[in-house]
Amino acid sequence: MTPSAKVDQQHSMEPRDHGQHDHGACVLSALERARTAFGDKGIKLTPLRQRVFEEIAGSHDALGAYEVLDRMARKSGERLAPISVYRAIDALLAAGVVHRIESKNAFFACHAPHQGQERHIALVCERCQTVIEVSGADIFAAMETASAACGFKLSLAVAEGSGLCPACATLPTIAQATGMVTQP
């Protein structure tokens, strides 16, 4: 596997079990990295930020802010103001422990440590919504080179992809499963 195609082998490429995976170990590991990241950046990991992070990290899927808000309300019985969750997410983004899927306006927790300021591409499964991070070093370098070549000052670069994760790619389509496949 080339460096630009490295993935978090422990979490992202394991066969998706569609809901049966216990994310407890994932959350604990991600929370430890979050504590370190917040400390390194001199940002306080408040109880609310931690609760929001744990909710996002409790899944390998991207969650919208209102979905996080609803999940938290179901667990605690307390409904927070949406701005509280958005501010917590902003802090998590600033610490680099949560990323945004621009095309979905949703957020996912890093389940893999990043080296320095290494940027990643988010690959989102169209079936199960799992998010897989892969290194985007080559792509982002090409974007910076192309923008510099024409004198453009790049302030935001986003790379996302959608398709099927390894587990979903092996599942039959509905047409195949129901026998409604026509032969060419």
C-alpha cells in the first residue's frame, strides 16, 4: 500500500458488521487522543465537549449536529440549545479530533492518530454511512501546486469521496438478491 493510500487498518477497513460492533474501545482510544490534542493546543476539554465528542466517536459514521443533539437528549433527558452543541463541535474541530464531511454537513471523530498537520480524504459508504480516512497528502499537494501556479491563494481544500466500503461492496445489490437482474 502506498503512503498516500494508508488507512487506519484497525478500525476503518475491518468488515462492517452493520451495528454489532462495540465501539467502547474505539471511543476510549479516541478520547485519550482527544485529551492529548486539547492539552497540546492549550484548549480545555470541558464536560460538554467531551460528551459531544463521545457521541460522535461512538460511531464510525458521520453525524449531523442535530443528530448529536437528539442522541444526547435521549440519553440524558435534557435538551441542550443547538448553539451549545455547535460550539462544542467547533472546539473539537479546532483541536483536530473531529472532521467535517462538507457534502453532508456532518462530523466524524478521528479514529486514527494524525502525523503533524497531515490531511486526509474522507470516504463515505453510500450504504452503511461508514467513514474511512485515507491520507490525502498527494492530492492536497497537487491542489496547492495548481493554485500557486495560477497565483490563487488557497484558503480551503476539501477532498471527499463516496462509494461502497469493503463490506458493502461484497453485499449483493437488491436487484441481485431478488433475482431481478437482467442478463445482457
